[in-house]
Amino acid sequence: MLDYNQPIDRAPPESPQQRSQAGFNVLELVNLLWRRKIAIAAAALLGATLAVTVGKSVTPRYTATAQLYVDPRELQLVDRELTPRAQDVSGMSMVVESQARLITSNSVLLQVIQQAGLDKDPEFGGGDSKSLMWSLLGLIGLQPRAPSAAETKEVQLAALEALNRHITIRKTEKSFIVDIEVWSTDPAKAAMLANTLTSAYLAESRNSQASAARRATSDLSGRLKELRERLRNAETTLATYKAQNNFVGTQDALISDQQLSASNQRLSAARAATMDAQARLDQIEASRRTTADAGANSEALQSPTIANLRAQYADARKKYAEQTSELGPRHPALRQTEKQVEDLKRTINEEIDRFAQSAKNDLTRARDFEASLNRALEAQKRQSVQLSQASVRLRELEREADASRDVYQSFLKRSRETEEQETLNTSAARVIGEATVPQRRSFPPAMSLFAMIGFIFGAIAASGWFVAAELLLAGAPAPTRRARTPAPEAPGALETTRAAETARPQQAARAPEVALAPPEIAAPPLQPSMVENSLMEKPLIARFQEADVIHTLGAILATGGGVDLTRLGWPTLRPGFPLTTLLNSWRDMRAALARRADGKAMPVIALVGAGDTTGRSVTALNFAIAAARDGARVLMIDADHQAHPLSNKISRPGKSEPSRLGWLSIGSKAAREIKTVNGISVLPVAEGDAGKATDAIRKAIEQARAAGGYDLVVLDGPAMPLSAGNRKLLDDADALVAVLPTSLDINDSLEEILSMLGRAERKLVGVVLDELTPATQARQRGRQYA
């Protein structure tokens, strides 16, 4: 059986000699320093004097500051700039930082050295002993030799390195303002160098823009001749091909296409004329074949000859009718009139025959004309097909010519633009504050600060010397240590602890010695190494029994007003009993959690266990319910990525989803916060692998801690064995509670949990002995209920 009187980490007991070195006697230390107060004060005054002397001997420095406004949004003088401009905030910030680095570039600093003559300034490495020797030789009439190029380059590099150390560039936060600080031993020189540096930077910026435009113009101009020759060749090839294949026409279309269109229209008109002539002939023939009047067709009616003959015919008939009534049938006048009528009728028929013959001739002519147009159209079609095949190559040549023309025009226009940009200054950088001669030195600081620092260091040095001399050299007794008192036993220990106590008589024998140790002065806090090696605090023990819970039938008794954690089908705490032994033990565990959290706003406690994960989840649920009944706002998270029994209970198939989803989520919508009627918010398990689920849980905890809506976070899990992600989750937890089912061996279960926890076992604040009905008996009881 498990012996709860032994430390959990089973570390070996400390020897009395080690416990005697737990801390220093502060009173002895204070008495030692008080006895040496005069010497310590003298050492402090000596340190202050030395510090002031050193401060007086240090060469003063004067810092001058010039301010530049570097706007990355340059002036828009032309439509297209050589370099794209930064539009977003990060891009503009990078441009400003790049310009700030450009201020201390070698090209700018070399201009400053040349303009200010720093290669001859002793402060910047110039005017050394060789120059002094050359001056003495000049006084006696000897001309020194001119320095070589290598020597001049070496002097410039030395001045460049020295000037770089004298310059500090500072960019103001969230602005385009750049401060240029230059220090020197001469205040006027510092101001002059700062102003010269700003002028050199602005000149270098203009020169760099002009140089970029000049290079672009040169490159573009070098390509124009080749592009011009290419365009000329493409246009010549296109014109030659058009002439060879008879591609002649106006700007809109080719002549062949126009002729084909006109021929097609004329053929349509000829076909219409042929059909008209055929219809006219058919009408005349039909009227001649019938017994009706042959002169009733439209052509006869419109002919003046037929109209005149018909009028004569009508008069003759009229005259014949009159003579018939007056004369006999054989009268010569009657017979002459009758012959006149017949002659007129025959003449009319002959005229109509001439109309029919004319219609036949018109039809023949129309058909011949239509046939000739059809033959011409077929020839033009064949010619058009040939031109269409040749136009494929023509279009290809036209595209090549158009592309060469566009590229040439683009290069020509861009070359002219860049040529004009050489003389334009688009930079928006300007000086907003010139450097003035500083009135106060920037280094060293005030002598009062030097005196204070020297005084403090002198006092500390003297105190350390006397303490070391007193303890180490003079052989003074070391400060006594405070004895450690044993931790009180947890209430509710098992009866098997008595057997464990008898099995360890040596530990029980050491207890009187510790109890008889005299009380001493409180020692300072332990060092980190001592805390690391100290024993772990004994965890509290609670028994979770059938008498503490009630059983429900799950969804049969569930209400529709929201999720009720007491009606999931799991055994939950009995209401109305706030002072039970179990609840008091859990309150002590939460108090230990608060101490370990060290004032953290939302502490995190994880419940881990061995064996069936349902027992651990039931214990975690009741632990959260007990905290909520005590007035805490609890966030419960399902951290068991393998079995996730809590998530299955809350979002099982057939169960209605909660009407409200909170803002908090783990990874996806399927794992969003579920508000319950018990004052507890539940985060189901997240989808994905164990690593992603663990990262999502850690982010959710940080999110809830930032929002400040909860007092306690209860983690159901993670399950054993632990993965790498689960170990990170337990490292973030403030305390751990082990759930040990009594159906298994308690000692083996706890040993297994501790071995898996590793260093995290020091966070163990409690052990819950799960004595509820095993799962098999619960299923049998459920079948009886059913």
C-alpha cells in the first residue's frame, strides 16, 4: 500500500551538517558592519574622491544633434519613377531605416572627411608625429617627400573609422524623423560635423538618383539602335510579302475582299432579275393559253400601242354592231367592218406575241448574265481562299512588326523620360533642425553622480573586505542555520501509513532531534540550486466515494434550457452539503494551487490519472462543479486528445447543441466554448493531431487569461502516457492532481504517474482516491434502470 508519510520524490534526507548551512545569521552580519562603520565611511569617502578625480581627468565630449525628415513618399514629378515606392507602413519604415543607414555609409563619410579636413585632425587620426617631423624639416629648409597613395588611403581609412565611432543615428519611434548625433571634444566642431554630415547625405542622395537615371538612360539608348533596325526589317519584310501575294487594298480591307463582296451583291441582283423575267414570261404564256383576253396582262395594259389597237378594236366592234342591225349579213360595208375587226384582233395578238418573245429574250439574257457572274464569283472565291492561306503568314509578320514598333516606342519614350530625370530631384528628405553648438558636455556626467557612484562602491568594497576578513581570515564562526521543521501530515491518511511508519524507524527517530532544535533567526531565501534540491511538498489526499455523489439517467432527465453538467449521466456531487470532507480537501487543493500560482489571475490545474479515463473525467467534472459552487468562474478544457470522454458526453450524437456559443475556441468551430447552467464553460477537444491540439489549448488559455473572464482553469487530462506536446501543457499548468482508481493498485498507479510526470511531479498538490462504483457495475445498474 501507498505510504503517504514519505515524500513523493523519495529524495534522501538531508544530513544535519547540510541543514546547518541553510542560511546566514543576519544579526551577526549587521553587528560586524556596525563595528567597522568608521572604516567603511572612510572607504566610501575615499571612493567618492577617487571617482571625482577620475571624472575631472576624463576628456569632455560635446554632442551636437541635427534632425532630418526622411519621407519615403518622394515627390511625383513624372508618371513613372525608376524605383517603386513603399505603400504600406512596414515598407515605409524599412525605407526610412535604409536611409538612416545610408547616412553612415562610407561614401557619405568620405565626403565629410574631405570637406572638413579630418584626415589632418589629430582627434580623428591625422596630424601625428610624422606630420610634426615634416614641419620641423620644413623649418630648416628640407622639403619632405609627398605621401604616397597607400599612405593617404591609410590615413583616410583611420579617419573614417574614427568618424564612424563619433556618429550615432537615432530614428524616432513611429515617425520619419532621424536624429544625427555627432560628438567631439570641441563643441563647435561637433556642430560643424553634424551639419556637414547632413549636407553630404542630401548631396549623396541627389547624386545617387542622378546616377541611377544616367545609367538607365545609357542602357536604354544603347538598345534603341538595335530596336530601330529590328523594326525596319520587320516592316520591310511585311511590305515585300504583301506585294508578292497581291495584298492590295485600302486601310479597311483588301481589294480582293471588296471585289468579292461586290460580285456577291451583283450575283444576288442578277438572280433576282432572272426570277423576275421568268415570272413575267410565265404570266404571258399563261394568259395566252387561256381563253381570256390576252391583252389583260400588265405589259399589254401598259403598252400604248396595244392600248391604241384596243381602242380601234372597240370602235370597230361598235361600228359592226350598228351595221348588223341596219344592213344585211351580206352587205359589203358589213363584211368590210367585220374584216376590220378581225384584222385588229390579229394585230393585237401579234403584238402580245412580240411581248412574249421579248420576255423570253429578257429571261435568256438574265440567265446568261447570272451564269457569267457566278463564274466570276467562283474565280474570286478561289483567289480569296489562296489569299486567306497567305494571310496567316501576313498576320504573323504584322504581329512581329507591331511588337517591334511597341517595344521601340516604349524604349524611346522611357529613354527620354530618364534623360530628363537626371536633372530632377525627387527626394523629399530635408533638414528640419540644424545642429547648434552644444552648451553642456554629454560625457562625463555631473561630478555629483561620480561622487555618489564612488561612495557606494567604496562602501560596498569595504564591507565585503571586512566580511571576508572576519569570516575567512580571522576564523570567526559562521552564521548559524535554521533547522527545517517537518511538514504536517495530511488529514485523511490511509491506515496503511502506520505500517510504513514502523518500517522506517530511523525517520521517526530523527523527528525528536528536529523538534528539540532551538529556534533561530529567519534565514534569507534559498538559492535556486538549494530550492531545486529541496523535497517536494506533500500532496493532500481526498476520497471520492459513492456517498458524495448522486446518479442521473443522462439525457432522459435533461432539460432544454441549456447544457446541465449534472444531467450527463455521470455521478455528480450532491447539492446542499458544502462542508463534507471531500469538498474541504478540494478547497485545500485550490488553496495550494493559489499559493503556487503566486497571485496569477487565472491559475491552471490539471487532473491526470491512470487506468480508465472516464473515472478521471468524472473526478475533473466534479472538481469543477465544487469550485463553481464556491463562487469561482471555472473554464473546463478537455485535454484528453485520445479518448476525450467529456467531449463525447457533451456533444454526443442525438443531443441538442447549446443555444449559445462563446467567443473562446480551440482550433475550429467544432471545439468552441459551451456555456452551461452550472456556471462552468466547457471547451471540447480540438481536431487534429496531439501537437496541434496542445498548441490550441495553450492559445485558448492565454486568450482566456487576457480576457479575464475566469478565476480557474481545470484541465481534464492529458491522458497517459504523455506525449511531447502534453508535457508542454503540464509545464504550463500551475498544479497537478492525480486521480487513482481504487480498483487498481494505488502504489503502482502513483508510481506510474510520477515516473511519467518527471520534473513536473513537483507541481502535484493533491491525490484523489476514486472509490466510485466500477464501470461494469454501473452498466449493469443502467440495464436495471432501463
